[in-house]
Amino acid sequence: MTNENDDLLARAFRDNEPQPATPEDPGTDLSGLLAPTTGELDLAERNRLRRGASDTEIRSTDTEDITEVEYRKLRLEQVILVGVWTEGTSAEVDANMAELAALAETAGAEVLETLYQRRDKPDPGTYIGSGKVQELKDIIAATGADTVVCDGELSPGQLVALETALNTKVIDRTMLILDIFAQHAKSKEGKAQVSLAQMEYLYTRVRGWGGNLSRQAGGRAGSNGGVGLRGPGETRIEADRRRLRTDMSKLRRELSGMKTAREIKRQRRRSSTIPQIAIAGYTNAGKSSLINALTGAGVLVENALFATLDPTTRRAELADGRAVVFTDTVGFVRHLPTQLVEAFKSTLEEVLGADLVLHVVDGSDPFPLKQIEAVNKVIYSIVKETGEQAPPEMIVVNKIDQADPLVLAELRHAVEDAVYVSAKTGEGIAELQARIELFLNSLDAHLVLLVPFTRGDVISRLHEYGTVRSEEYTEHGTRIDVRLPMSLAAELAEFAVDPDAGTVPDAS
């Protein structure tokens, strides 16, 4: 089946070629059209890969010839969502199940049915009660679904019990998120982080499917093996776990080397006088769209959960001429798997190294305050583990063009000093830039400098890294009123003069 995005992209390239003139049409030169952005190319490639294997190919796979890890990596196809309602209102439960459906669709699955049960806590044996298990089994038989996705992290025992009772593959929320991360990771570090998180999660859950991991005979087949050779030998499960341990150790060594390179780059950015601004927030809140609106970067934008996994850093210039660096980070989600938080720790630490965090909130979500709570919980866990201090935060409520007025009114009452924008329409972007300028000004030192005419390099640095308020030429040099980062102000303190004084005698 032809992908619409591929067709549009191919047509764009084809149409860029000059068309030959005809008597009816003198021809139009389209060679000046802009080439697709990096984000558009990434989106086309992602959609092409998402088609993946067909349902027939997956169903015909001989599960006895593959390992448990490989089996779990097969793409989801037709799924049934299952949840347990333990707290909150029915509207909150519906929103949670809608988010689970969005996760499943982002992974490439087709949601056939949604089922949830009201109970005080999940059943320790099968996550849902025996009555719901039978109801779920009937739904699977009627719909032909091949996967069940549970809205929670299941224990190995619950997974085994459910798969045995349903005779169908069962995936929990954590495995679903890991699958999405595996699809969306692009960089070498991102792929390694996801692979490590998957292996750590699967290590305690490696088990047989249809008995294909049963014990193997030790020694000579069909005999007791002789002295010292009796026993079952190494099981298939043990072999898979040994292979997982080996691969995990290798990945940890690779990530350790990548972390060193990332630390060097981070230290280089910190030593720079250019302010660092991190854009964080809930997944699909519009962080990438916001960075495009602020910088025109053209990074990947997709209406899907966890579209951005690899940090994107872009340099931009504010209205006052000041240069800043924006970093787009991976999105958060409620019940973010601990394996992912650990694996992506070096990436998430980008947030802690910033001068300011723009916390983006999806204003069109029915419960945006829940999003804020989930994001703050993850950031707090990183702060607690690293011991670093969290940078100042500015709440940015995005998608106000799609938001419910009542939800926006609730946000205005609950969150102080938030900025309300629409990255899609551009509404509020100018106000956000002004707020960023005001914040950065509060971090700056206000100085009046008298720079000799022989130090043109200093004047150049002042214009590049500071906000020049006024500039005049005197007999002693260039008198310049400027706002500077604290580090640069300390470096140029030798040129400082009294703002109320007219000039100073020539030091030479």
C-alpha cells in the first residue's frame, strides 16, 4: 500500500525540476522552491518504516525458531486495551485509556476494543478478575485480536497467567512505550539507550511461548550422560538470560563512552556565555513545534507520542539581538518506565544544565494539571539522584487554539505567571520571547564600560553576547551601556566605569 507522505515527498522533488515548455503552457520554473526540511524527511522515513511487516507475515512467523527477545520485538497489529480503574473520576479513566490507545496507535497497532474494570487494586494473579478474563477471552475470539495491552506494569507472574488463560500475547504499558522508543530512536546513543532499557525489562520476563523454552537434556541425548554429566543441562531460558547479560554489559560500556563525549560537549556549552534554554514537558505537548516557532529550525514535528527522542539543539536570536540556544528534549509521560529514566539519564540531565526550562503543557488536554504533575515527578527524581539544583522554570501552555476555555480558566487559576501560546498559529510567541528576554536580563549584570579604541575585539564580544543599550564615542574610547552575562561581566570588569561619571582620564 502506497504511503501518502512518500507520494507527497516524491512529488515535491519531481516538481522541483523545470518543466518543458509547450504551446499551451510556456512552462514554469519551480527550481526555486525550498527543499524539504530535515523534519519532513525524518517524518517521511518514519512513516515508511512504520508500515513494517504485514499481519500475514507476523502471524506466519514460526515462534519456535526465534528467541523470546526476538518474539517480543515483533510489531503489534490488532490489539485490545485493558485497564483497571482504582482511583479518580470516570473522565480521568477515559483520558488514561485514550492515552493508552494513542500509544498503541503510535506503535503501529490497530485498537479493536477497550475494556477496563473498577476495583480497589489490580488482581495479583491476572491483573483483572477471573470474570473479566473470561469476558476478554470471548472478545479476542470474536475480534481475532492477536495482542492484549494492559494499562500498567505487569509482574512476570501476571504476564504468564494472562497469556496462559487467553492463549494470546500480552503486553503491558512499559513494553509498549519501549517499543515506541525503539521505533523512534535515531542516534547511536538513543538506540543503545533503548536497547539497554528493553533488555533490563525483559531479563526477568524471559520465558517460554508454547513450551519452546523447555529444558534440554544434558550429556548424551537419550541417556543419563554418565558420571558428572547427569542433569538437564542449560535451559533455553538460561541461555537467553546469559546472552542478555552479555549484551547489557556491552551496551553499558558503549554508553559510558558516549556519556563522556556528551559531558565534554555539555561542559563546552556551559563555558560559553550564550544562555541555554531547555524545552521540556509531556509527550506530544508541542515542544518541537514550539522550538520551530521560536527558531525556524525545521525539526521533526509529528502528532504522535514520543516523536522526539534525541535532543535537538538550535541557536536563535531574540528580538534584542541576544543569541540563545534552545534544546528540545524527550517528552515525559505518566508512569514513565524506570528503565527508561535510568537509560536516558544523560539525555534528561540536559534539563538540569540549562539556565531556564520552558515547561510546555498541552492546553488541549482535558487534564493538563496531571501532565504538569507527571513531568515534575520525573524532574524531581533526576534532581534527587544527581544532587544538582533544578533551574528556574517557566510554564508555557501550548495549543490554546484547540483548548477548552474552561480548562484554560482552570489553568489560569492554578498556575501563576504562565505564558499561553499556540505554536501552530503564532499567537503568544512574541509575548513568550519578551518573557524570556526579561528573565535573561534578570541574570545579567548591568554595566557601563569604557573600551579603548584599540580593543575592537571587546566591542565585538559585547555585541555578540550582550544587550547593548547605548553606545557613544569619546576621546578616551567607546563608552557602552550594556547588559552582560555574569561570567563575561567579571571578565571585563577592568573596563567598568561609574555610570554617573562623564569620562575617565586616559589610563595610558
